[in-house]
Amino acid sequence: MNIHMSLSESSKSLRKLFLHDKPFILLQVINENDGRIYPAMISKKIDCSYAYVVKLVTLMDKMGLLSSDGNPHKKLLSLTQKGKKIFKLLSDL
């Protein structure tokens, strides 16, 4: 029963996250610049506050959608296989 609750909660979290434009656009920008983009650059590209981008990046990292390379202040971001799958599914909608 706990497994079903965690899958259900995870599904709800994904739906809640991606009902907004910015999270999808963030995935799109990271996908286009795989491994060569920082949160500050994303913030400028998607016309969004740096704090909000960091919040999304942190959440997506915890969900296993992103991976980062570099030090805590300058993280180069890329999509994980799971992130690429989610991005493709959302793109196909």
C-alpha cells in the first residue's frame, strides 16, 4: 500500500509541476544546451527569476530529471535519461 501511495504522490507532483509553462521551457532549454548551461543563463533565456530557476532545478534534481556537474555556485545542467523521456512525452502533447 505504501508503494501505491508513493507512486500516486509522485504522479501528482509531476502533474502539478508541469501544468505550468516555465518548467517545460526550462527542460527545453536544458535539452537544447545539454551540459553547457548554468541556472543563471536559463533565468535569462526564459525570462524568469534566478531564485525560481534554482527552485525548479532543485526539485527536478530530486525527481531525477536533471544532473549537474561543477561546483555548487556554477552547475552545468543536463537532462538524465528520465528527464529526456519526460521532455519527449511533454513535447509530443
